[in-house]
Amino acid sequence: MRLAAHLAHRTSEDGLFIFDEPTTGLHFDDINKLLSAFRRLIEAGATVLIIEHNMDVLKTADWIIDLGPDGGDSGDMWWQWARRKVC
């Protein structure tokens, strides 16, 4: 609801939006709607940071940062990849 309210107000200010696994429990069609909302935020000048495991979301990312004990190649470091190298 807060995302919808923000999109409705269309401010010119840049902002940072952080989402923690926003696709959990969503239907595939709803995930596409959510991705569309993220694109609108980005087009409006916002920065969107998403913590997610859903590959459909990862495929749309400009950058991917892999964290945690299974992150990266050896599990003890984090890495970042440009989308074209991952998907």
C-alpha cells in the first residue's frame, strides 16, 4: 500500500527504497505488476534495493550482490555481477 501511495504522489525527489523479499507469497502475475512498479520508481529517479531469491526479479537487476555463507565462489566473500554475466 505504501508503494502504491508513493507512486500516486509522483514527487520529484530522489529516494531510496529497500524491499526485503517482496515477492514472497505473490502470484506470477502480481510479481510482474510489482516489477512494473519498481521500474516506475527507477524512471522517476529513485534507487531501488531488493533483497530477493526469485530469479525473475534477479534477471531484471542492474547489479546483483551475493552475500552470506553461500555467497560468491568460496562462501566467505561477497561478489557483485552485472546482469548480463548472470542471466
